[in-house]
Amino acid sequence: MSSGTVVPIGIFDGVHRGHQLVLQRAVAAARDRDLRVAVITFDPHPVAILRPEAMPLMLTTLPRRIELLKDNGADEVVVLEFSLELSKQPPEEFIEDTLLGRLAAKRIVVGQNFRFGHRAAGDAALLRKYDLEVDDVPLLAGVETISSSYIREQIAQGDVAAAAIALGRPHFVEGPVVRGDARGRSLGFPTANVGVDHRIAIPRDGVYAGHVRRASGQRSIAAISVGTNPTFDGVHRRVEAYIIDEGHELELYDEHVMIEFAERLRGMEKFASVDDLVAQMAADVAAARARLH
């Protein structure tokens, strides 16, 4: 049994490539010294408590964030409930109670410019005063600095390919398959209408090529629609996926599925007739099949 931990600290929304670098550094340090990796994350997002009017859409649910952190090497994920009380905690108390007392931390791994505690008074220099080693990892940059905010911007614009590069995986939404209007079936393209948490970032309205991943692990290519079905004067924004080459046989109601976005094919349009819509849907399916194969 190891006698201490390496502790990455952050919100880690999306567990993107920048976060993955932090985790890689923590895992390498832990393995060298036979320590455990104990990640600290916060929920809800601090902005939800401190400035709720500015709360961003999240890239993943908390359970999926925990899963991604463990997939990237965390032995333990400590979820701290963010509250006004926690925001007022002196940084010294956080170090003594949580890092040293609860986790027996030996090394802290964070992104550059990391601050913590009341009025962001805590920093790497304070951590070192407690004989904690600190690895402050430089921000990962390409054309743009990789951050959760940058990824949200790409998703909002519908650029799911750019989001995938920054994430190191496709952006996805998930939820149960719920009953809709059953209009797709009558048009020859039965879709899975997914009940997505309204707090999760959904790409800009349009049609996308992507995949549907089922609870069993089966992953199928799909044409995905995001929007209100303007041809039928719809008002509710939906995420619907037509599973290519399997859609007519599947019954997915109530099954929990993941929708992965690979590439935007076109914007959402209102068609003059149902026949025009059906012709475009066939073209969308052919385009999605070509992109994904």
C-alpha cells in the first residue's frame, strides 16, 4: 500500500488534451515513487455558485468526467462540492485539511497560473512552503491554446472536428432514447431521439456525421440532426440520430446511448416540401456514410 499521493487539481471539464497532459505528468511521478494518483475536481462548476448568470455549458456530465479521469490514470477521484463556504476557505486550511490530512499529498500537479483558496490567495509558492512538490504544467497550445472555453466555442459554431482535435476524442452527448413524433419512421429514416441534459454543450443546429455508441459498447455510424425540425415548424430543439444500415431494425427506446459528433455536413434548413426534405435526408445519409467509412 502506498503511503501518499500525487494530486492533480482542477475542474477538468471535458478532460481535454491539456488535462490529459497534467494527468500524464501525475501518473509518471506516481509510478516512479509508488504513490497513488488522487485527482481533485469540483462540482458544481465554481461559476455556477459565484456568477450563475455566466455559467458555461459543460462538456461532460460529472459521472462521465470521473470515468474519463480514471481512463487517464486516476486511481481515485475526489469530488469536492463547490459552495460559497468552500470559496471562502483560506488556502492554508485547504492544504492542511484536504491535501495533507485527507490525501497525504506528496506532489501537486496543476496547470500554469493555478490559484486556489479565498480570493485566489493560494499559489505554487504557498504549496512549496508545506514541503509539497509542485509541477505546474504549461498550457497546451496549437493554433489556439487548448482550454474548455475554446472547445465550447468550437462546439457552439458547429466545428466539431476542431473540438475533437482539442479533446483528443469526438465530442459527445448522451442520454436515454425518448419518444418523439415518430415522423422519421414515416419518412423512411427512423431516428433515435436522445434526451440530453440541458446543461451539456450541444453543437450548433445542423446535420452531422458521427456515431451512436450503445451501452453494450456497440458503435454504429450515423447521420445526426440537431435542431427544431423547421420544415414541420417544430419548436423543441432535439438531437436525433439515424443509425445507417441498421436504423430500420433497431428499437432503442429507453436505452442510454452516446452520440459522437465527427463532422458537420450542413446547416439546418426549412424545405419547401416533404419530398425535398426526404431527398436531402438521403443525401445526408450518403454523405455521412462516405465520411465515416
